[in-house]
Amino acid sequence: KAIIPIAICTWNFMNATAKAWEVLDKGGSALDAVEQGVMVEEADLSNETVGNGGRPDRDGNVTLDACIMDKDGNCGAVLCMENIEHPISVARKVMEDTPHVMLAGKGAEQFAYEKGFPKVNLLTEKAKKDWLAWKETSKYETIINIENHDTIGMLAIDKNGDIAGACTTSGMGYKMAGRVGDSPIIGAGLFVDNEVGAATATGVGEEVVRTVGSFLIVELMRQGKSPQEACEEGVKRIMAKNKGRKDFQIGFIAINKKGETGGYCVHPGFSYRSYSEEGHFDKKPESFYQ
Ligand code: SD4
């Protein structure tokens, strides 16, 4: 059933969707809803995959990726940025206050300070301890997401029927220094087309980038597929390029103009959260492998 307004996000980030709903219910814009929604997870120290408290790269530095996109197709992103708790808000400033779409590394950080964002040490004692333990064996391989929290990608439709999306992450744990995943790449980790719908991704970003996954899903919806069918096709495209490979997880979620939603993933374990007048749900989509 189509319900507007609505907010959905990857994984079971119930506090984030609750925040987004609060904004939407008051008549706020989808853009404000997704920004304020994902900020909840960026600030949550217990979440080791987004924002403050995120796992560092293999050199011990926490580097954050985020992007945001509005109803008019405007977008902004920060890549591999350190010391700033809310990369999504910096991405929004890139979108609104600069002629650019992406700022990376030191440039992004400097821009954030100029905009008044405080410098924050993002490496918690726990994340540091885990990283030091990891360094003892230093395996560098992709692992299937078993934990139930990860990159947050959020999509929302406001009372005007306008769509926006946001995606924010500390990226793959113990990644190479300088590594950027799909999450801050418009079209890969997130895409919004206000005429059609929006999609966002979580999981091993390299595979999402290779298929420009979120853009693909929005285009499939434009061709008439439901959000569910489009997400399934997106995952199938990735699996066609990785025949027989089972060592990675990817989850996509999508929403169309009517507020219909869908999700699909490579392995069981992925879920997405949905909040509308119908209620607050944890949805467990089907997966490519059982
Ligand atoms: C990335 N997609 O950096 C993000 C992180 C993630 O499971 O979702 N990891 O590739």
C-alpha cells in the first residue's frame, strides 16, 4: 500500500527513522528528514560503522564518506574525511554552499571547519582496542555482514510528495588508507530522481560501484519495475558479474513516487526499517542466497 510521507533506511536503525518521521510528520522536507535521521547514527558511539565511533582504516584513522541528494537533483558529498562527527551535514553544505559536488580528505575537513563544524576525535577507545587486536593478525578480506548494523542509507518522501536521500558510513572496517566505497558516490551508494523514486545501498561498496547500483535501480523503476523488482534486478546484475562468489553482502532498498518500497540482498541477515502512518516496521527482504 502506498503511504506518504514515509522514511526508510538500511538496517534496523530505528532511532534514525523515528527522527526522520518526526521531521516529516511536522511537515518538514524530505531533505531535512534524511539529514536529521542519519545524524542520529553518526553521533551514536555504539554504532561502529557510521560516523563517530566508526572502525578506523588499517592505519588507525577513522575516515568518513557521505552524500546527500535532493528533489531537484542537487547533490553533495564528502569522501575520506577525518575528525568531523557529521559528514552528512558537511555534504549538505557542499551541495548548498559550493559550486562543487564532492570534496575529499583534507579539503573537505578544512571546508567543514570553515563552516563551523567542531574538530572531534572519532576513534573511541573500544574501536582502537579492536583495531590493535586486528593488527596482530592483519587479515584483509571482505567478510559477510553478520552484525545487524552497518552503513545507513535513508530515503524519504515528504508531505509534498518530494523525495530526498542520504547515505553515510565509516566504510569498510580496516580498509586501505584512502579507500572510498560506494556510499559517497552519487549513483552508486545513493540516487534520487524526484520523478521516479530513489535507491540506496549497503555492503561491499566496490561491487555497488561496478554496477552503479542505485542509479540502475532508479532507472529500472523508471522502466516500470516496482521498487522490489528493481532491487532484485540490481543484486542479480552484481551476482552475474561474480558467478559463484559468496564472500560478500550487499543490500539495496528503494522507494517509488507512490511511497511503495522494496529491498533485496545477497545473503540473509539484511533488513530495512520503514516508518509511515502505517507504523514502524523492521522489514526482512528476501535474499539471492538462502
Ligand atoms: C562501503 N558500503 O564503504 C560501504 C560500507 C558498508 O558493509 O556498507 N559495509 O563499502
